[in-house]
Amino acid sequence: MRAPEELRDQRLNEIINYDSWIIEGVYRSWVEASFLAADKIIILMPALSIQEERIWKRYDDYVSGVTIGPKRETFESVRNLIEWNKKYNSEKLPHFIKNCEYKEKIITVADNLDLLEILK
């Protein structure tokens, strides 16, 4: 169940006032305040094949009973998610990176080597 927008926004403002925090997700429309407050905006961009493999693994884990949760994905919903993910990676994410007001804060991580470079 989604929180009411007012409560969601209030909680976001509480979080970004902490000394340190991490927010993840693709919900740019309501996390905009976090971009202004962030020291860094880290964009995780593993290869599309890896993303798709992980989506299918999550589905397989639910189907096999390895993972139990309230959300029951269907084969069709996973196919829709993979299509959405492709579009997100090919259109929405590049658009965000190109047009982001906070380009100087963006760090792109494609793999573990990129991550190790950041942690140096």
C-alpha cells in the first residue's frame, strides 16, 4: 500500500535532513528534493543482460518458493517489467543524466571495478 503523498513527502524531508542517507529508486518526480540535498547521485548501470538475468532470477525464486512475499509476479508481469526496464535504460535514464541540474554530483557505476574506483 502506498503512503499518502503528504506523508511520503514529509518522510522524505525527514530523511534528507539526516547527516547521511541513501535513497534508491526510479521515482524521480517525488525525490527531486533529495538531489539538491545529496552530496553524490550514484547511478547504477550494470549491463542490461545482467539486469534481465536478475529480474528472471527474482521471478524464479518466487515461483520455486525460495522467496516468499506478498507480491506474486506472473510470467507476463515479468515480461512487462523487462520491456519497461529496457525503455528506462535506453530512454529515461539517459534523458535524466543529460538534463539533470546536478550533473556535477552524478557518478555512474557499471560494475564492481567502477565501484572500487569510487571507494579509493
